[in-house]
Amino acid sequence: MQIKSGRAGNKDARKMIECSEAIAEATALCKPAVVATYPITPQTHIVEMLAKMHSEGRVNSEIINVESEHSAMSACIGAEACGVRTFTASSSQGIALMSEMLFIASGMRLPIVMAVANRALSAPINIWNDHSDTMAQRDAGWLQFYCENAQEAYDSIIQAYKISEQKDIMLPSMVCVDGFTLSHLWEPVKMLSQADVDSFLPVYNPLYKLDSEIPVTMGALAYPNTYMHFKKQQQDAMLNAVEVIKKTNLEFGKRFSRIYGNGMIETYKIEDAKEAIVAMGSVCSTARIVIDRLRQKGRKIGLIKIRAFRPFPNEELKKIAGKIEKIAVIDRAISLGNSGPLFIEIKATLPKSHINNFIVGLGGRDISENIIESIVKKIGQKQEIEWVF
């Protein structure tokens, strides 16, 4: 949800637009030199729109049409290593196919930005939404942002470049939107001008790059006495990203009058809440409606929306969850043999809290207001993990 703060940026430029097109428009404003494209449902509209904008002369990026998602990420890695800003988009099996290269991109400290239209993983084959694709890559070393609506997706693309390219971060980012549910949804979006984005996002100036005049080696073999140091540096960068995300979110809010909580999490009616729903993505909008209805009946319940899943907002959750007696964590993925991935993180962060995990919406199953209400009725029950159909 957008909270008015500071000076509006081109505030009258509202456009009814599909979320995928909004992502493409935001990407174009960030001026990536290379866009690697491979279509996969439901993200295809993103790269289609960028290709259309390129054909119309609105985008000067080099569009590379590759033969697979593995190649798309490889192309981004190669281009980014040469010192230019890059972009790609993918979903589901595409994310799984490029998994090898996701770890290489982060390990080489390349600030690639990728839009993800979240989609269930096979088998069985399913083209609809859940979070299993990106949850499977939660340890790949990428920052992960989950968006509630098209406006947040538009803004998060721009923020992601600024965050990833900070010299003490230099890690890639995923900007995630729920496939079909959000990727194909048309909403009014406040658009920024090129001047707006240029004033917010600096020209990319890499720390190092492949240059024949100043030769460097990238992706070299690391022996046991050095490999662990590389991983520690990645972890330090990921932890540094917490404050950078907050600072970037605040700066964006002051410039353009849109801010997303503190950048890491966003709360709704949590000040006096005794109970809370924790969720990510578009389901948060449904949760807000249910919370309003329950509040009218006297129930003190609120929402904690996880915007940044990586780095995980441990300290932010600890600060606000101490007074909350019962928590319901909504997961749109399952760590088979355990529980929902979000629940695992919340439980580790708040070990003394009474937390219930609800597995919902897998494979695009609708999460209605009635489903959310049924979850709220079960907050505090003895059964820790429950599948809600």
C-alpha cells in the first residue's frame, strides 16, 4: 500500500496499465544496456513489451533473444561482467533451469535485476501462481522483493537497481509478482518521467569489469583457504542491504510520495493488535479487507507484510511482534518434509511466539476473503501446520 510522504514526482501521470507492462516501463526508465529474453508463462508479457518498446525506438537496450532461461541468465552475467546494467525476467521452470547461473551471478557480485512472475513448479505441470519457484532459490544469494500491486512492482524495479548497485552490496535482485493474479492485472499506476528516474538512480559505475586495457580475472577457482571468505563477504553484503533497502525506500518516498513501510516490512493496523497475519505478495490486499471487517466487529488484528524476504527482516519482526499474542503465517509454498518457507523463517525469528502456519494457494488455488477468515478463526489452535483448501 502506498503512503503519502514528501514531494510528489510527476504525480498526475497516472496510466491504466497491466502489471507486466508497468514492469517493462520501469525497466526502460532504468536504461539497461542489455535485456536477455526468453518467454515463459506468465512473465512473457514483460519481455514482449520490452521488445515492442525497442522496435518503436523507446528502448536503446540490446535485446538478446536466447534459447533458454539458462542462457538468459548467462547472457546477463556476461554483459554485467563487462560493466553494463542488465535485466531479464522469468518464472517457474525457467527459474529452476537457470538455478546454476543464479548462484554464479551472486557469487560474482553482479547486480542484475530480474522480474519474476511467480508460478508453481512442476510436476504436475501448472502455469498458475504460488511462490515455489523463488522459494526454491532463497539461498542463491539474491535479494528478493515481493510486490502487492502493480504500483509497487513498478517502483520496486527502480529501487532494486539502486539497492543492488550500491558499492557495499553488489548483489542481484529478484522483483517478484504473483503470476496472472498480479502479472496480468490492470491497475492505475503513477508513472515517473525519465528525468525523475535519472535524478534518483545514478548511472551504473561498476567496481570492476572485463576490460582488455585493465585485465582482471572473474569467476576463478577458489581454494579451501579462500572460498569461505568469499561466502562471508556475500553474507556481509546481504546484511548490509537491510539498511540500504530502508534508506532507498525512504528516499523514494520523499521524492515521489510513495513508500512501502520501512522497505523491509509493511504493517497495517498493527499498533494495538493482539493477533497478526504475516504474508507476502498480492494476498496482502485480500488480508487488508478481511482485517477491516474483523476490526469492525472488535477483533484486534493486523497485518505484517514481508516485502523483502532476502535479506530477511529479523530485527524488524522482533521489534513489532513482542506485543502480539498470536500469529498466522500464510505460505504459498511448501518445504516438503517440513513446513512453509516463510513460517520456517518466522518461527526461527520469534521462537517464543504462538505461531500457526497455513499452506494455501498452491498451483493458483484462489485465496478468497472466506479463506482468510477461516485462517483467522484458527489462529492460536494447537495444530501448528494446516493445509487450507
